[in-house]
Amino acid sequence: MNTAANVLFADMNKNKTTQPPIVTVIRYDICNYEMDSTCSGIPSDAVNKLLDIIQYTGWECTDCRINSQQKIDKLQAALTLVNEKLSDLMATVDNIQQITAGHTENDNVVSKTDIK
Ligand SMILES: [Zn+2]
């Protein structure tokens, strides 16, 4: 997990003489949505504690939490189907190899240049 790398800090006050708050941007791990700490209404000390925690736990929105599981379920179902098709295909290839081997042993008619 590289959550720590997904947490960006931006100081928007470099060219100003006043002392506006430092903006912390938290990027969601799955959808890459960025939450601006000053717009979220979360106090800055709470944001700092949050950053300490999410570097280990990750950070995701409710939509991603729900939809990701559904996507994983669909991918697993699709992978099962692909495995079944692959198994059928391998069985067909085995049959073709056996037939081809039988022909080359018996009559030596088939050569590599005959296969297009
Ligand atoms: Zn999300």
C-alpha cells in the first residue's frame, strides 16, 4: 500500500503576506478523488491525526467501498468463465495434437510447409 505517497501537501500561501491556512489534499486510494481539507470542514488537527492513521489503513469513499466489491465479484465470475473456456481450448488442442501425431507417424504426409 502506498497511501503515504498519495497524500499531497500544498502550501497555497507562498506569495501572500497574510497567513491563510495550509491546505492539505487527501487523495482517495481507489478513485483518486482529492479532498481539500479546508473545504471539507474538518479541523486541521483532526486532519493531521487522520493522515497518521490513513497511511496504514488507506482512504476510500463509500461509493468505491461498495462498488469495488461488486467489481471484484464480476471479475471473479468472468475469470471463472475464462478458465472454463481455456480448459475447453486446451482439451481441443490436445485432441488436435494427438490426431496430428497419428497422421505423421502413420503416413508422413503432413510436413510443416503444408500447414498454412
Ligand atoms: Zn472513491
